[in-house]
Amino acid sequence: MKTHDERIAEMTFASVYPHYITKVERKGRTKEELHQVIEWLTGFDDKKIQAQIDSKSTFETFFQQANLNPNAHLITGLICGYRVEEIENPLTQKVRYLDKIVDELAKGKKIEKILRNA
């Protein structure tokens, strides 16, 4: 049986992305805002995000190709019952960073706060 971390590594960004769109749009946010927070975390612009979707990149590949924001460690709090800052597996932590900022966007948090440019 695969571990939680292995399952996350093998999930594709393309399989999760539509859920991100639905989640933020249902709360009155836009695809552009979603892309803004993804770009802040990963360095991927719209074209690179689309390329990740088209190539069905796993989260492992997605984050290997990403240029993680140096302030990503400032993303803290609970997501899916886990404290983001306490997750030991580096890849799982990065995926949860992404989940957390999408969640914050959907909850109406201001973009400036989500982007943690302290």
C-alpha cells in the first residue's frame, strides 16, 4: 500500500487544477487571481501552468521544475488536518503550501496577504 506522501507525489497537477478553479470561482475569485498565487509560489506564468497541465505533470515533477518562492516558509496553519509548517516530507509540504494559498484565496483573503511579501 502506498504511503500518503507517495500518493501525493504521483498525483497530477492537471487532476487537481480544475478543483482549484471551481473552489475559487465558487467564492467569487477569478482564474487570474488563482494563477497569480500559483505564480507567486512556483514562478510559473500562465503559459507554464498550462504546460504543466498539458504534460500531465505529477506533483513531483511540477515542484522539481518550480522555482519555489523564498517566502513560502511563511505559509503556516492547518490544511487537511495538518500543520503546514510541521510537514516533514518536502514535496508533501510544497503541495500543502499550494493547497493552503488556494484555500486562503477562496476564503477571501487579500492577495497582498496571501503573497507574503513581508
